[in-house]
Amino acid sequence: MRQSELFTKVLRSAPKDEIAPSAKLLARAGFVYKNSAGVYSFLPLGWRVIQKIAEIIREEMAAIGGQELQMPALVEKKYLDKSGRWDVEIGFDVKGKKEKEPGFVLGWTHEEVLTEIAAKYVSSYKDLPFYAYQIQTKFRNEPRAKSGLLRTREFIMKDLYSFHASEEDLLKYYGKVAHAYRKIFGRCGLETIYTLAAGGAFTAQNTHEFQVLSPVGEDTILMCEKCRYAENAEISKLKDGGECPTRLPDGQECGGRVRKQKSIEVGNIFPLGTKYSEVFNLKFRDRGGKEKYVVMGSYGIGLGRVMAAVVEAHHDKDGIIWPETVAPFTVHLLELNGADGKTVYESLQRAKISVLYDDRDMSAGEKLVESDLIGIPWRVIVSPKLGGKIEIKGRSEKKPEVATIDKAISLIK
């Protein structure tokens, strides 16, 4: 893509109302635009990042049998009345102009909707298990919308739901999802902490969160520095500075030091049990013909929050440092000092390398500063000073290398 055709531009200064580094950098570099408190537009560069994250999620969901679908954003009141969640304060009520009372809510989760759908198709143990997910915009009336994409009112979420014939089968799949989540976050460039969290009124037991350590995080966890066992501070009985009581595989107590840490929750998994299947009469007949309730699980990832967490984890004083897996482009090609980079641009494209080509009429200094801010993994420079070669540098590297275009392509690939 030619940067001269990109309608967005880099801002000279960060928005004054943003505090988190990710919020400042994503806005300055032209990845997102803040429309309202907690409501953002993903601009072309930002949307490419979201699509990269979604692609990783889809690949890992397919690997554990996930079937993608799309459910409505408008959820009728009857669903939440059945589960007792209509009056939950985080919902946005919706009514037509001629209606006196709200008849819908903007979907903030979809357990009820999918459970009713499943009840139309499940009747036998032969119909189980199955796993369905969507990547969809969700809405929550967040009273403390702040920190950019880390706490919003409208956000893109991957929500997966699993349906099982037994608690044992649910727990096996629960472990598979936990492993898949570790892979997803790892591929996005995030090190996550598997954290025990509180159960709720509609969960069978305690739940688990995937936390990324960060000074701007709004969660607090207590984590062992040795074995990495962690609990959310809301439920934890661990003591900051105390010894970890976790039993290691050899039966011994870990004994590592427990520390209180700030963190960002990027995903969570919930064993729902039969809470929703009982409400919506979702039953099946087992091998002996006995009627039982389907056992369920729910699993979520916030794509925008992942994007922000990546920036929190990967930036320096000059800007973002995108991991290649989620970067909007692989190469930022800059033509400096009157050079023509078209030939290099075409060579990179033939090599199936995605390129943002800065062909704008600007000073070399401005282009270099903006390139660091945007944070694309590889920077390639074309300049008359290079004698027919190009300069290549990784975003996180200090020194560039002068090479032929063929060698540069080899390095990048």
C-alpha cells in the first residue's frame, strides 16, 4: 500500500485525555480514533492489526473443533428474563421510537441466545459435544471507560461456547481451550499468566483469566515468582511477600515468593455447568435413554484489548514495536532524498511481503520519526546515497545493514 493514499496521518502530539501508553501511541500513529468515551474507530492500520489477531484466533479455534457462526447484536428481552440477567446494569437497553419500554438489549454476551438455538438441534448424546464461536462487536455500559482500548463500552470479542454430555468432558475441553489460549496470546507476542478468578452466579465453580503483567493494568494478581501460579486479588488468600503453598509435581511445596502485580486481563474461561441448559430446557438422552441437562462452558477474548496489551508490552520511547505476527505490514519502505522506491516496492510484493510504501514528499527526518512511531517490524530505505543498494533494519535493532534487495528479502522471509 502506498502511504500517500492512506487517508490517515500521524499526529504530532498524543491526545491529552489519554494516560496509558497504548492509548497515546495507537491514536498518534493513526491506528484508532476516539469517537466517544470508551468508543473507538479502528482506522485502516488498526483494522489490519485486528484482522491479524482474528486470523490467529480462527486458526487456533479450528484446531480445537470450533465452528464459527454469527449471532445477533440485538438480544430480545425474553432471553435475559429467563436467565435473570435483564436488569444487569452493564447492558444498553434498546427500544423503538414508538415503544414505551425497551424490548431488546445490545448484546454483551450470548449464552442465552446460543443455548436456545442448541435446544432446537440437540436431543441425543450423539449430538454432543460441539463447540461454536463468533467474533462480534459487544456492548457494555462501562461506567469507568478509560485507558484507550483497555476499558471500552463497545469492543470486538471472540466468544466460544462448548456443549457437553458430562462435567468430565467439559473439563477436558476446558484444558484444551486453556492451551489454545496460551498459543493465541503467544503468537500475538504476549506472555500471559494463567490466573484463578472468582466464579459468578452463572458459573459452576471458579474461573480462570489470562493476565498480562503491566503497570497500567487495572487488575491486581498475586503471583509466585518461581512457579508462576497466580490468583486474582479479589479472591486470593495468598499474601504479598509470602511463600507460595502450591504443590509441585514431586509433591513438595513450591516455597517461591509471592508478589502483588498489576495486570491486564486479555482472556477468560468459564465452566458454566448446567445453569443455562436448565433455564432453556437444553436436554439430551444418554446411552441408557436417561434425560440429562447439557453441560456448558464459555470462553472469551477481547481483540482490541489484546491489541492494546501488545502495544503496552512492545514499545519504546520512539513508538510501537509490532511483533511480525500482528503487524499491519511486514515492511515499511521509505524513499529518501529524492529516490524512487518503486522497483524495490514491486520486488517486495512479488516476494509476497506486505509493504507500506512511504512515497510521500516529506523530509527524511519526518519519515524516519513516523516510521518508528508506527512500528512496522522491518524498515527498508531507498536513497541515492546507498549506491544502488538498500538499507534494512529491524524496528527493535539499533544498527541498519546495507544490502541488495535479494538479501533483504531473504532476511525478512
